[in-house]
Amino acid sequence: MNSRISNNELRSNGNFVIRYSEFVIRYSPTQFPLKFLPHGTFYLMQNLENHSKEVSFKTLSFYFIPLALQALSQSITYPLVAAVAARGVGGAINIAGLAQANVVSFFIGSLGAGIFIAGMIFGKTSEGYHAHRRICYYMGILFSSLQIIVCISPIAHLILGVIMGLPADMEKSAYVALLTGIPLQFIFAQRTPYMTTLFVHKATGRAYAATLGRILLTIVLAYIFCTIALAGPFWAIICLAIPVLLESGVLYIMAKPFIKALPVSGKTPSTRTILTYAASFSLGQLFISLSGYIIGSFAARAPNPEITLPVYYAVISLFNAVSFAATRISATVITFYEDGLNRKILKKFAIVSGLVLGMLPLIFIIPFFCRWYYLDVQHLPSSVVPLIIQTSLMLILMPLSIGMRTYCEGKAAYLKKPVAILSGQAIYIAMVAIASFFALNLGAGGTQIGPIALFFGNIIAALVILFSINLERREEIEIPPSPPSSIPER
């Protein structure tokens, strides 16, 4: 094939409209490489040259590990503040109460989960960044208001006591944590545009440094609070909020030079455009967030919830941390999936990463570490150690199943099939509910319902996403090009 292309036929996203005789061909350089010759003549070089090389496990690991560490670091603050809660009046009951309050709080925050991804897409220009930041400001006010409504006594009792079925002492500690955490909704929303700016300019090292500082400060505050007897769910949330507030300030300082360097495009994306893009991701995350709520409501109805729930939430907090790290597999797939040579190794990498991440929390069932973390830090009684070991062993496959689901989500995202992702996440929440129901009625204990439901929910969701990919028509989404940054990456 031989043709010519004029400059005015170049698009900003790198695609061409090729006119050849009476035919019009839409050309994307990600699908077919071109070889340019003098005078604008070009040839399609599909399958004629090997432009790529299969990546190794080492390359994928260097990309994935920093992302996993950041996710792991963000999750680890919740087990730290749980130690503060456990030392208050009520003891280990406060761990479960704090966890249930976080379930409700995360559910509210998940309504805006897609706004982070939207910020990475539209925040590449000055106009897009400020439009995204304005949305985050009002979203923070909205989510804080929703949590205030949830904290109205009759509504709070309906959610925590009636629907979730929490015992009275546990409901009280959950209510205190939920009420104290209202400002956190606003703080998290205001942090988003600064973090997305760093991600857009590939300054993830700076973002991780801010997160690491947040963790170190949380450790220090948790130790101080426990030493001077500032304990219970109220002080646990305070211990969590102070480092998050300071982290937001540090992220702002780090992102400010990049914000000033953003190019001016002359076109401001509308609020409706940004929210529409974010909606499908937010709805899917909403389904995921419901799983903790559903599992907790079934587990609370199993025998001896005052014993099983504190154990389950103490153990799941560690597995949630490594599982959150496993969700970064989707970003790895999106980055490397374009080359067909990488697709097979990406699947293997997702499996190996999930298995390795699942083994990490087992360190804490070794007698010395078990005594230190679960008995001393989490303040659980020594009589529940066998239950801790059993729950940990049942959760080994949780990161693997999440890794397989997020691998499929990354594949669907690369192929621009959001409906496939949404379908999988909807099936996920349905399977969690069904599996929890059958596990409870077949006699599973309060620490066994969660592992069973999470495994089946993730695996079935992964299969549904793969099936949906073949059914859904590929959608072309116009994405602005990344801005050239005048600031060196660090």
C-alpha cells in the first residue's frame, strides 16, 4: 500500500485519517507501525519488523513493586490505629467497631472513586486540572455531608445495629469512630488532585515519599497515644487524621511546580464530561466496597460474634493491605499489555505476585510475631491464637483471587471495554452475598465466611470479565496527550 498524508490530517492523539482513492481508512499507530519515506510517502509495516521485545519478570517487578509498596503503605495505617482503639474501654470489641465504621466510611468515599482516574486523564492541562480540583472540593463537602446524615442517631442505629447486626458495645464504638471521621472525607477528597498531578508527571517517588512520611508519623502518634492512655475509637481516628492532613500539605508542596508547568490548552472540560467519565469506575468501586458490609453483616450473625469478629478483622486487616497491593496488577497490565508478546507473561506474573503477596501475612502466625502483633499490639486474648492461625491459612488465596480479577480488569481497561469491568464487579458483589449466605447456613464460623465469599466472588468476577470482553464492542475514548514537563522526574 502506498499513499500520502498531509499535515492537516494529523490528529493530536497521533491517529491519521488516510485517504486512498475512494477509500477512507482510520489509522492508529498503536495498531500498525509506519515506515516514512521522503515526500510524505509511507508504508504499513505490520508484522514486517519486530519493534518490541518480551519483558521479563525482572522488568515487571521493577514496575510493580513501587506501586505495590505505595498501596501497602497506605493500607497499613489502619492496623496501626486499631491498636489505639483496642486499648480503650471495650478492648478488642473496638477493633471490630472501628473496622465496621471504616466499611461505612469507605462506602461513602467509593462514590467518588472514579474521580481519581478522571484526574489522571483530564488533569494534563491547566484548565483540566482546575476543573478537576473544583469537582474534588465540592465532592469533599458532599461526602462529609452524607456521613453527617449517616451519623444521625436513628439512621446510625438502623445501619449499624439493625442492618449490620452489631452487638450494642460494638455498635457504640463504630458510631464514635464514624462521627469522628467526618472531616476525613473532605481531607481525602482535597488530596486527590495533588496526587493525580504527581502520577501524571510520573513523579511517583515523591508521592510514595509523602505516603511513607504519613506512615512513620502514624507509628509515632500511635505509640504516644498508647503511652499516655489516649485510647479508644475516638483517638484512633484522630491518630489517623493528623498524618493524612499533613500528607495532603506535603503533596500540595510537591505538586505545585508541576501544576504551574501545566500547558494551557484553551479548552476547559465540562463538569459533566469529567463526572460521566468517572461514573462507571465509581459505580464499580461501589460494588466492591459493599462486600465488606455484606460479609460483616453475615459474620455478625454467626455464633460468638464477640470473639470471631475481632479476630477476623485483626487478621483481614493484614490481608487487606497485601490485597490492596495486588490491585496494582491492573496498572501493570495496562502499561505492558499493548505488546502481544507480553500477554502470556503478564498472566503468569499476576499469578506469582498473588501467591507471594498471600504468603506475606503468614509471617504473623509464627509464634514470636503472633504474640507481638495479635496479642500485644492488637490486644487479643491468647485463647484465640488457634482461630487466628485458621483464619490466616484460609485467607492465603485472597490476594491471588484479587490479582486475577484486577488482571482481567486491566485487560478490559486497555481494550476500552468499561462495561466488561462493571459487569464483573456487579457479579462480584452478587457472588459475595450468595457465598456468605450459603456459608452461614451451612455452619461456617464468623472467621470463615469472609475467606470463602471473597475467593468465590473474585474468581467468578474474573471469568465474567473475560467473557464480557468478547461480547462488548470496543469504544474509542479520546484521551488528551500527556504534557511535556519542564521539571525533571525524580
